Amino acid sequence: MVKRMINQVAVVGSGAMGSQIAIVCALAGYPVTLQDIEQSSIDKAKTFLKGQMDKRVDKGRYTREEVDRAFDKLVFTTDIQQLSKANIVIEAIVEKLDAKRDLFAQLDKIVASNTILATNSSTIVSSKLADVVSHPENVCNIHFFNPVLVMEMVEVVKGPHTSNETASESMEFIESIKKTPVLLKKEISGFIANRILGKLMDEALFLYENGYASADEIDIVCKKALNHPIGPFALLDLTGLDVNYFVRQQRFEETGDEKDRPSKVVAEKVAKGELGRKTGKGFYKYDEKGKRIEESYIHNN
């Protein structure tokens, strides 16, 4: 098999994850197309990325010239047909299996037969998507961590359908965008980091729901005693409570095990639209720039 030349990247889904994946690839020199079905989401992504990169220029992490070059390489669009020339497509849409299957089936009709089709999901393994495309050997998981601009680690996961070439070329691509890849040689839901983190998150939610301590107190313990950079509740707010909810709901539907259901407090907050930073309220409250505006938020408020 002739080695693929990756010289055109596409990202589907312009939320916090997708938009950051796109700018990271553009900063590494790749032409990138960021696609979303909603123009309002595209507009929001442009504003978000401009704000994020302006902060990094101000702090001296990038020069203005580097950022301007990256934005020159980044195309924003609602037209999925513009992804036709991509050598790798990274999907970062909602954590719903049906939506991802529909997207991969659509992409299969648009991209070349040797294009790598990767899902950023850490819960939905790529074997659940591979049967809707003509070349399942090109399908894998490439899981970035939020915030993508900061986090170095990326998990590349080889499904039973994934070719060795797809896995190795995906690893090389991740290295080329200055990230550190780890290859999982077979699938397991949650992969490495989130399976370990999930155990900690479950215990934090148990302690909170049963009144042992507040969200703020548990976060402080994790930061000060365990030396974590961020506590579990602040992390839930950062990644989005809806993401946690959909991940747990997906796992429960797979296993039927009651312990895999979303936690009661997360389900309640999602039902109320309290999704974390992106809605201004989760376990904590935030201003319009995403800055926390009070030290703690009690569930009964």
C-alpha cells in the first residue's frame, strides 16, 4: 500500500473541541476546513478562536504572524462538500451514535477512497461506525483532550477493522501537529485516560450527592492533596455536563448496568440547561467570558 500524504485536514463540528483541533492543525501548517451545519456555530467558533489566540499572543506563546498564518490556512464553512479533498477528516460532533453514523455515511460519498476518517469520541469506538463506509480500514478513533490548545496527549485507537497503515499514519500525523500520541492496539470504551478519570469522577459525584462535601471542597482536595491541575467538578463544567451525560447514557445503553447511568445531579442539571461554562452555570457560575464568578455553587441553589 502506498503511504498516504496528508496535506489537507478537515474537522467536522465547530464546538470547543472541533474548533481547537482545527486551529492546532492550522498552526502546524496544514490547510484546514472546519465544517458545521449551523452558520451560528461557525460564527461562534471564529469569535472563540480569535479570543483564544489573542490571549496567547498577548502572553507571548505565539507571534501575531504565526496566528495570522494559521487563520489564513483555516476555512470555515457549512458546506460539507468542501471536505472532498481532505486526506484526513476528524469528526467532533455531538456524542450520539446515530448522528455519527449518519455523518460517516455521508462522508463516505464525498471523500477519496483512501481518506482517513477519525472520530474524536472517547466513548463511541470506531467499530460502531466502520460498517457504514466503503473502506472500514481507514476508520479509527483519534481522541484529543480538552482544552486541545493546552493538552499534549492524543489517544489513537485501532479497531479490529483499522489497518496498520491507518494507525501508524494517524500516529505520525499527531506527532506532526506537535502532540504526543499513544496507540491503543484494541478498542475499549473510554480508552485509557477517561477510564481512569471516570473512576475518580464517579467517587466525586457520590461524595457530593450524599452530602459529604461541596463541589468546591472536593475540587480543592483533588488539587491540593492529589496535585491535580483542576478538580472533577470544574472539569465537568469545562468539558460540558451534557457530554458527561451522553457518554454515560451511551455506556448504560450498551451494558444495561445501573451503575453506568448518568448521575442524578448531572441528569438534573442537563435537564435544566446547566451545562457548565458554555451556558454560564454548572456546578459553578461563570461570566460571559467563561470566568468563574463565585467560589462555589450548591446544588440546592
